[in-house]
Amino acid sequence: MGVQLDDAADKAAPRTGKGGAPPARRGGGRRAGRGTPAGSAPRTEGTATRRTAAAPARRTPYLLLLPALLATAVFLGWPMVRNLLLSFQNLNMKELIQHLTDWRGTGNYQEILGSEQFWRVTSRTVVFTAVNVVLIMVLGVLIGLLLARLGTTMRLVLSAALVLAWAMPVIAATTVFQWLFDSRYGVVNWVLDRLGRHSMAHYDWVGSQLSTFFVITVLIVWQSLPFVALNLYAATTTIPKELYEAARMDGAGSWKVFTSVTFPFLKPFFLATTFLEVIWVFKAFPQIFAINQGGPDRLTETLPIYAFTEGVGNLHFGMGAAISLLTIVVLLAMTAYYLRLTFKQEQQEENGL
């Protein structure tokens, strides 16, 4: 009973603040502003101060990007503008020497788009790119998975060989392949002759369209494999080991483990790498030009070689500029189609989940 009374007295007694004065009631007292307790500074000043301090922080990323944007505009944007202007001109050796400007309008584009040669070269370039990218991705994935399974010593040896192949300059590698497939002194013909294929002793690998494309494809695939294989191996190291152990315990074989664990986990890597390889193979120029300059009879010309041959080789600079811009358009169309398929597949997976 006494305890209850003491509690009641405590509740009834007014609470005092420091110095015996009753504390300010919640919501009472003079307010400096809406929602601001009496005696405190207005919130508007603090908000303004924070906004002033945050403004430079928001501009910092754009200031850091400014040098790269300026360099891109100078070294890429201005040449593109000049190339666009040249594509509307009739610029041959005569106009170049006499400093004449002969505007042709869209005549260059009409002539190119109405030419059967352009469409043959375009379809050839698309097929050439597709074949090379498929071979690069398939072989690169196999080598990358092999690196993940090898021991430390063999992995270092194979990685070093891949890095050396990747580091070799393009023209140097192309020269080596020219010697390998040389008709008189080539190692490839000598090996085939030793294996019993005597008809290949002096075979001319750059004498026909298919054999020339075969040499170019082997060269480009050989140069591209290290990038795919090493990146795939690095990506596999991020996959938790428990996933593989769980799949093995469920009785999954090697193919099932790849399709159920490795591929879903590394799908972003496959999409990004395929996208980069499409661009790299499509615009390949030094390998094709150094092997046989688009021959024989211009049957191995791709769009970059076609633009160079018409512009520099035949001294039709306006025509070459128009072909180069159309090459960019074709590449952008292929890229847009690939990205559309990628985004559509991702949306379907998200909706399925």
C-alpha cells in the first residue's frame, strides 16, 4: 500500500529540470520556425549549408570525365565530322591537288547502295564475323575451363603461352602466318607432305577464296583466344566451390555442371565477351590486308578493306568516306540487334523468376 502511494505521489509531482525549473513541454515554447524547437537555429540555414556543400560533390564526377570527353571530341569527333563532310564530296586526285570542293550531295551513297559489290561485301563480312566469333567463343571457353582444371605448374605454362600469343603485334603475327602457309617454304605444306598429302607440297593457300579465308580465320582465332580463355578462367575463380560440390553430390556430369552452374553464373561474362569479339572481328583490317590485300580478285574483301581499296587504292576519297560511314552503320545495326536480344532474354528470365 505504501509503495503504491509513493508511486502515485511521484506521478503527481511536477518534474523539474535543471535548476528546479520545469522542463519545456513537448510542442510548447516559442518556435523559431515550423518544426524547430525554441532556442535552436532554423533548419533552413542548415539545409542551405548542406546543399552548398553537396553542390561541388555532385559536379566532381563530371569534372573528372571532362578530360576524357574533350579528348574523345578532338581525336574522334572531329575526324568523324570531317569524314562525314568528305562523304558528300566528289574528291579525287584532281580535286585534292587543285584544292577544289565538288559537292555531290548524296550521290556517293546512292552509287554505293545501288552497287552489287557493296551488298556482296556486306554479307561476306557478316558471315565472316559470325564464323570467327563462334569459333573464338567455343575454343576460348574450352581452354578457359581447361585452365581451371589444370595443376598450378601446367596452368602457369599454358597461361604464359596465351599471354605471349596475345602480346605479339598484329603485323608480326600476320607475317609469321604468311611464312607458315607459304607455298614453297611453308611449314604447313612441309608437314602435310610428310604425312602423305603430297599434293599439298606446293599448295597456294592464298590462291582461292576459301583457302585464304581459312588462313585469315586461323590467324584471327589464334589472336583472340587468349582474351576469352584468360577472362573465363578468372571468372570461374569467383564461383563458390560449394555449388560444384552440391552438383557433384546430385550426380551431375561435366556437361550438366557447366550448364547448371558455370554458364548461369558466368552469363554476363559470355554476353559482354561475345559483344566485344563481334566488334573486334568485324573491324579486322591488318590481318586481311596483309595476307592478300583482299584477294584473290577482291573475293576476301570485308567492309574495312573495301573502304580502304575504294578510298585510298582507287583514289576515290569521297567514296571511301561514304563506305566507312556505312560500315559504322552496319556495325551499329548488328550491335543494336545483339543488345536487343540480350535485353529481351534478361527480361524473360526476370519475368520467369
